[in-house]
Amino acid sequence: MGESERGESAPRRRVSYWCANGHESRPSFAVEAEIPENWDCPRCGLPAGRDEQAPPAPPRNEPYKTHLAYVKERRSDADGEAILEEALTKLRKQREEP
């Protein structure tokens, strides 16, 4: 559809956003629209803010952790040995029952 077929467009304004890599993006918004504080940079994907001197920090990527790594964070070796011994005792009792 062309512009003439849709009617008149809302008055717009462009707003500058800067990311930590120094890229500027200028999306346009309707004049009466609420302007967001942050915008994703279309060049690198980092968050961009409206203050060129203090752009938002890049998100911190946590390394992938296995299930075992999470368990080790919550349990000490002594806890693990106690849980293992409890489970083995339970299995041994089940094996002894007729």
C-alpha cells in the first residue's frame, strides 16, 4: 500500500541511541508515543541508551554450567558422600528383602 492509500501518517520524531561500541541508531517514534530508555543496536545487538557519553554496559554472559556444576555449588563433598551413602544403604536393604 502506498502512503496515499493509507491516509496521513502520524507526526514522527527521530531519537538517537548509542551502544557501548559507539554505534548510533535513530529509530522514529510517533510524537505522542512514550520514548523507551533503551533500544537494541541494529548493528551489534548490544543495548543502546540515549546518553552518548554513558551508554548501557553490555550484558554479562555467564558461561554454560552443567547440572553437576550447579549441584557442586549447593553441596559440599561431605554432603555428597552422605547422600550417596544413604542411597546405597537404601538400595542394599531393598536387595536383601525377599
